[in-house]
Amino acid sequence: ETVELCQHNRLIALNILQAFRESEDLQWPPTADDMELTPENLLPTDLVRFLSMVMAGKEDMEMNEKMKRL
């Protein structure tokens, strides 16, 4: 089971890396329009799933308002 979890996390990490490589650059400093983007439009889904697994031990987490602000 530990080996399967490691392989699963490795695949997620590879997907995150691929999404990062394919993502568009964000300009700095951000514009007012950039501040209106939702996390779903900024972060790769695999990154969110990976962080949920690391922080909460499960991939699909419903975010409360505090988590959305973070």
C-alpha cells in the first residue's frame, strides 16, 4: 500500500510539473483583473489535489471560506 501511495503521489507530482510547464506566465505586479481570478483558474487541479492529500490526507476536500481565502 505504501508503494502504491508513493507511485500515486509521484504521478500527481509529474502532472503538476507538466501543468506548470504548460501554464501561462503571470505578469508582475498583478493587475486588478488578476485579483478577480478564482483559484480554480490559477492553480492546476492536480496541485490542489496533491496539497489536499498532504495537508488533510484526502484528495477531494471541500474548502471552507477560510481555506478559500488562503
